[in-house]
Amino acid sequence: MWSGQPPGGGGNRAKAAAIAAATTVVVAVGVTGFLLLGSDRDVNANGGSRNTKAPAIASKSTTASAPASDNPRGSETERPTVPGWKVVINPKRGTAFDVPPDWDVKSPGLLIGFEDSKVDYSDPDNWGKVIIVMGAPAVLQESWCVSNDMKNGRVKSTSTALAATGTKGASGARSTGDAALGQVERWVYGGYTQPDTKSIIHDKAARPYTTKSGIKGSIAWARSRNTPQKGKCASDGKAITFGFKNSAGDFVAWSLYGATGVKNELPDSTIMKILGTVRLHGDPTES
């Protein structure tokens, strides 16, 4: 059960939202984050929310028990393509990929993402207005940075992860390149620069890419330079998104984002090695 936030927690940085599937009851994330009961069907290919009503916020007094194993995927099992790595499976999307052994693989029903810093979330009607989310995630160094920020006269503790990765649907995409370009910039904006957009550098066109399993699709990168955000955990960031089709012919987007210019920054070479393991995994349970 993820109890922290992905990058985005320092100073005036936007809060990160972790969202759980409607069938799961989970504990609220920290003080500045929250968990919603919803689905990534509520978020379109370009990241904007399609919710018109506020979903329910999970109670802070309830928790969901995770399976007692290294891979919280229940009966879903598969050997990693990289020896010693962990498998990350998204049954909803019919996809899988591997991450190094120091990553924490989360529940397949969990969504993580970033909310809009310009929205007043004290108003229940605004719940669910997120910038971007992804499901069945894996997180690197969940408590990489912890800050105590003053907001509304109160000190709030925020935990920031070094990097995170997962997959989501890309409903509305017209091509694999469209799926990649429509999402990648939002990860950097949501996690590292918002409300600023000028510090983001992103690919103008997606490039063809084929994983080791033979999945053909498109990749796009985005990075920030000299973000104006402040705070102990503020940093620049980078993201990559791989758009492709699952076995049902639906567009899917795998994304990974992480802090840059920091100690132990996740190297691009490792990111590409993780990307190379992306593959199909049975029939998706949701289209």
C-alpha cells in the first residue's frame, strides 16, 4: 500500500493524487495527498478529467491489506525477462513490464498521478480534476525526500518518491504517437513545474520504438530545465511515454517519470532497459 507521493511535494508544488479502483478501500495518502475511488477511464488520453461529479474520498481510518508477497498481483504471475528484476502486471490493460529489484511494485488497482494546483480542492465538486494518472504502478525510493511545509498556517509533512512508472489507457488517441505525445509532457508539468510551462522541453514528434518482445509503438520524452518551483523537495524532472496497442487493439500508454539533477537520478539507460521489457499480458479486462 503506497503511503507516500510521487515527485511533486515540495513548497508550492502540486499535491500528488493516488487513486484506487472503485472496488478497493484504501487509506488516505499522507497529509497533502489523497486517494479517490475511481477508475482511469475517468481520465482521457490527454490527461484531463472527464468526471462531472465528485467521487468518494477513502476514509483515513480504513486500510486495504496487501498480499504477503514481493509482487502484490494476487494470482497474476509471470517470470521477469530480466533475471532478478520484478514483474509489474496491469490486468486491466493486458500489459506487463519489469523493474529493478529496488523498486516497490504496487497493487494493480492503484492509480497515481498529479492534481491541478490551480484547483481549490476544499470544494468537493472539484475532486477528481487531475492532470494525469496511471495504473498498476511501481515506485522507486518512495520516501526519497520528506519535507515539512507550511500551508494555511499548519505544517504538513510530504513524502516524495524518486521515480515512478505504470500504464494507462489512451482513449481518444488516433495513433501510438498521439498516445505518447498527449501524455508525456503532463507528467513533467504535473510533478515538477506547474503552473509554469516555459521550463519544459519536449519532443515535437514521437519516434518509432519496438520493445524486445516485438511490440511496435512510439516514444516521446519531456524534461524540465530550471523549474521555478521552490521547496526542499523541488527539482527538475523528466518523463518518457510509450504509446502502443494491447491485444484488444486499444491504445495504451506506458510512462515513467523521475527527478533530474539530483543524487541517484535514475539514468536514461536504466529507463530504456525498463521500457524494453514492456509486453502484452493476456487479454485486458477493460477496454
